[in-house]
Amino acid sequence: MPNIFDVAAAAGVSHQTVSRFLNGDPTVRPATRERIEQAVVRLGYRPNAAARALASRRTRTIGLITVGLPLYGPSSTTHGFNHAARAAGWDVSIAVLEQTGAADVRHVLDALLGQDVQALVLVAPTPEVAEAVARVELDVPVVTTVPSGIPGAVAVGVDHRAAAALAVAHLADLGHREIVHVAGPADWTEAQERERGWREECERRGLATPGVLRGDWTAGGGATIGRRLAAAGAPSAIFSANDQTALGLLAAFAEAGVRVPGDVSVVGFDDIPEAAYFVPPLTTVRQDFAALGERLMHRVTGLLDDRVAEDGAALGAELVVRASTRPA
């Protein structure tokens, strides 16, 4: 297998220059960087991560902890961050929490810190997870996708309250005076913020705020709620906390002969790739997960470079109007 000296000879530079290139040294000139990159590709050179870490006294690995990876939001955020990190020359070690008790969180933290990760990113941490992490004394930067209360942690994420208000405003502008909210699980911060945005916008517009219907992020949960709503008499409009739940609502309404949007208008959240192909195509709130991944990585590198560690402005969202909503 080719080694660093072979790459140096092929690129016409010293092995120290190749080493600086591999460790992301910004002082390597662009022309030199290009020659080294070409030599690496031509020779099929693969750097030994363990040797590089030993030489530099640090890895180029970031630990990522996520909850609910099968769900579209956390998985898309994880993918977006992983892409941004690798583009910046970093590896990502991903740990998925199936259980969120303190012992489970501590086990995951011990495993990641044992790999000498240089920072931790928490995607969709529930308050229970955040509380468990806060009990551990960490000596690496921590970035989260929601405000967490973890000492020293920096939050970078989407403004879920403002995004939820977009959905409510759209329905209110169509003349709907009764907008029911099918919320996510009560122990998810994102669900709490979307519920708060729904409630605040309804109150701002003088609309009634009936008790929320609690879902579980899944289409099955949405279908169960949809059947209850259809039996009791569907409301004028529904804001669903995510698109999978909205899919279940649409299926249940179709079974019961409730027309969407003829009898009830439905708005989702996330804009999953399938949303445009629901029957009817779903009006929803779109998050930019690629931009979120880049923002998370920018904050991580800023903390590692000792730049100011202030929470950045939350990312906005976009309302995508399709056929599942119409005037009241």
C-alpha cells in the first residue's frame, strides 16, 4: 500500500507538507493542495487515522448522538451534518439512543469519549436526554439542535415556533376559525415548540385553542386519531406536527368518507419526499436539513477554533402549499 512518502514524491513536495495537508492545515497553498489531492487519488492512498491521531495528539472525529433515528427529521439532520462534516475533512461517529435513561446516555457518552472525539453534537435530544448529559462533566464542545440546558452547550436549529405559526397563518388566511393541532410526543422539545407556535398564532388571531390531540410521530398514530375525529365530526382544519402523522390522518379520513380538503384542510410539517405524492398532495412546512447540517458543522468548528460560542439565529422554514388545503 502507498504511504505518505510515496504521495510526497508523486506530488513533488515534502512528506511534512503532505502531513500538514492531511491534518487540514489552511496554510497549504491551493496549488500544492491540488497536486497532493491528485497524487492521493492516483496512488489510491488511504491515511492511517490511528497514526495521524497519535502524531497530532487529536483525532478528527466528532461524536453525534441522536434520538429517534428512524424518524425523518432526526435522520435527515444526521445525514445533513454527516455530509457537512465529511466535506470539511472530519469523520462522524454516530450513536443512536434506543432508550433514553441516564444509564443509557452515560454508556453512549463513555463510548464516544473513549474514541477521543473532539466535539459532541446532539440531534433531537429530549429533555430527559439533555438532563442526563448535563450531569456529566464534559471537556469537549457540545452543540445541540434544540435549546437543552446543558452547561456550555450551544443550540443551532430551526425556529419551530415560527414554523408552526406559518401553518396556522395559512389556514387562518383561508378563513378557517377552528384549527385543531395533532401534536407530537409531549417529551420532545420540537413537539413542544410546534405546539407553542400553534397556540400563540391562534391566540394572536383570536381563534379558539382546543386541547391538542397527542400523536407519536407515526402514520399509525395519525390514523388512530383520524378515525376518532371522523367519528366525532371532523374539524374545519388540522395542523399536524409532522408529515407521517398527516399521512395517517389522510388515510383515516379516506376510509370514513371525509373529504380532504373539501371537508377538512390538513397541513403537515417537514416536507418529506413523499408528501407531494400523498392523496391529496400535502401542504406542509419545509425544513432545510442540508442548511441545518452546515450550520451545525460551522458552529462546531467555531467552538474548536475558540471563536465566540453564541447561539446563532435559528433557521427559518418555508410553507409549501399543495392540494390538501382550501378556503373554509
